[in-house]
Amino acid sequence: MMPREKLVKFGVDSLEDFELLAILLRTGSCGVDVFDLSKKILSEFNFREISQKSYADLIKFKGISFA
């Protein structure tokens, strides 16, 4: 079951952190799966830290860009 469907059916508490972040990111980019990108970001930062990071901090991850 995909994260959005899981969210609707079971609520936010049913999601792993990487699934919630994947919903927020919406898509990966060419050659970067959104789930892999989410896991990579969460290997460096937790959710609280992500919200306080700058754009420059986040674009270091392949798959994060201006768009």
C-alpha cells in the first residue's frame, strides 16, 4: 500500500517517518526514488532538524532542487 493510501485509511500514526517525508516531497527526480531520497535525508536529520535546515543544506541531496 502506498503512503498516501495508508495515510487516508489508517491515519498519520500508521506511517513510517520516511513515508511521511515522501508524501511531503511528492516525487523524486530522474534516477532518484522518493522513498530512497526520504531515507537518505532522514539518515542525516530528524523531522525537527529538517524544518530548521536551510535551502543550501537540503539541495546537497541528489533529488532535491529548486523545483
